[in-house]
Amino acid sequence: MSDEIVDAVREAFQRSPCKSTRCASNELRVPQNTVDKILHKRLKLYTYKVQIVQSLLPDDGPRRALLLQRFCVELMKTTIILSVFVFRMRQPFTPRV
């Protein structure tokens, strides 16, 4: 990687920090992997995806705890059913007379 390419990538992202690596690679006529490597290894910059998240409300804590309790109960039921099934599968077959 030449210093010219590194400088071009740096300038491109300084002009437009929200630019995608795909757009930058098309604009600079450089492979996308090269842009990624320059960002990570030479410039110590890391891409991230902006996501829209919901804010937590005061009643979300108890609701999440209740959901976790229900999940644990269902998991225990499934585990018990599976253990009984496996136990029965391990018993030797005895023909009925």
C-alpha cells in the first residue's frame, strides 16, 4: 500500500465520515479489502453500523425479569422431558409375553 492511497483514504473519510467502505473503494478505484485494511491497520479506525434502538422504560426491568423466568421454566420442562426420553431409550428392550 502506498502512502498516496493511505492519504486518499484518510481524506475521503475526513470529508465524509459516514461514507461506506464500498463507496470509498468505488470512488478511489481501490479494492474494498484494501480500504478496510487501511482503515484498521494504518489509520486505526473501525467501522460501525448505526442502529436505531429503543430507550428503556421504567417498567422494562420487571418485564424482562418475568420473560427470563418464563424462559427458564420452559427450559426446565424441556430438559426433564428430554432426560426421561433418553433414559427410556437407554433401557434394554424386553419383549412382552
